[in-house]
Amino acid sequence: MRIFYAFLIIFTATFLWLLPVTTSIYDFRTDLRTDTYTSTTAVATTTANVVLGKPIYDNDTGTLSFISDNSADTPIYFAYDTPTRELEISGLSANSTRIIEVSYDISSLTANPSVETLLDALPFIWIIIIIAFGPAALFAIFTGRA
């Protein structure tokens, strides 16, 4: 019977390990925002600057995505200035006007810093729980307390 309990503990710990806790926390903390801009490039210019409506969450420019109504454009991230929220987009066709949609993650927990502090610590707490679960359960089984 102890072997069966040990197997259940290993199975449960593995299941807990596979739960997407950090992804769920990220999804809870962020919202997707889309801003729309009209931009015109000059004759020899293939970049444009826009000012985002909100700061990018955790300055993670990897969450940026662009859609342009100009089929000759292939807009990509070039630079971001955190204090001014100015975003430079490159890969635009020269001498044309377009509408660019910029999508990015923003913080959804701006009103409560204590919740943000808890969410910062939650992945670490989750790992500690998973690591401590196995030895504590095995100890309880083999000492007859289970």
C-alpha cells in the first residue's frame, strides 16, 4: 500500500508541476491594448514614431504586434523610450500614408500594489509548495501518519 501512496504522490506532484501557474498569473496581470495611428513617411524614410497610450507592461517589447493597411509595409519594432512611451516602428514603405494598429500588453492592476506584490511572489511560493509536497507526503506515509 505504501508503494501505491508513493505513486500517487509522484503523480500529484507531477500534475501540480504541469499546471500553468506563471502563464495564468501573467494573463491575470495584463490586458491587451490596441492603439491606432495614421502615419506618413517621407521620400527616403522607412520609420515612424508613435506615442503609446499606456506604458508597455514590464517594458516587454516582445508583446508588440503591428498591422498596417499598406500592403507594402512590414512593420517591426525598432526602439522604445520608456519615459515618453515613444515607439519607433521600422519596415515601412517610403513616401506613403498608412493606418497602423499597435497591440501590446499593459498592466491591469494599476490600483492595487499589494496584489502586484503577492502576484510577484506567487510563482516562487508555488515552486516551494510543489518541492515540499513530495518529501512531506513520503515522510507521512513511511512514519505511519498518513
